[in-house]
Amino acid sequence: FTLEGIVVHGEKRGQAIGYPTANLGLSGNWTIPADGIYAGWLEVENQRWPAAISIGTNPTFEGIRARQVEAYAIDEEGLDLYGKEACIEFGYFLRDTLKFDSLDGLLTQMREDVNQARKLTQIERY
């Protein structure tokens, strides 16, 4: 399953905690997978990276009501993707979205999610 859209500015929370994400601005009537954490790939301008993908309202943080689709390009730093067309390819469902009591709890789970996504996406699908 894939989603396409322009990378838009988000709340920059991911960047602040060491996991900068490409937030997909979706226009039109897209069918979006269920809320949760996924492993897959992020492609922008013919560059493709393994990715940890989040769909949902980020319930650990206050004030986010709309569903968001965002992808963290695993082990990549300094990417400037704003305003560029992106394609997110979903490969594997990892878990449901959870609300954490603390930022530390969220970060611990995110490290586990990224490690699992890294392992699953090492084998490219054709």
C-alpha cells in the first residue's frame, strides 16, 4: 500500500527528540491505513530509505486532533524534504498507536520500533 503527497511542516516534535519525520500533506480522498506504527519505505526524488511510519493523532502529546501520516527515514540525517513530493510504501504493521505516560516511555518504544523496522526493511521487496 502506498500514499503520496507533499512533505509539509508539522509540530517538529520528532526533530526535537531525535526522530525527524516527513509529514505527508494528503490532498484528495485517500484511503489511509489504520492508526498504528508501520515499517516501510520513504521515497523522495528517486531516493528511497527504509522508514518507520506513524499514522494517528500522537496521543502522548496534547493538542493534536487530526490524523497525521509521518515517516522517519531510518539512520538518515539532515534531509530537507519540505515541499517535495513523497511516496510512503507500507510494508509491515508493527503495533497499534499507544499513549505513553512519559517522554522516556515513548522514546524507549520508538527505539524498539525503529530497530524492528530497520530489520524488516533490510530485504527489499520487488
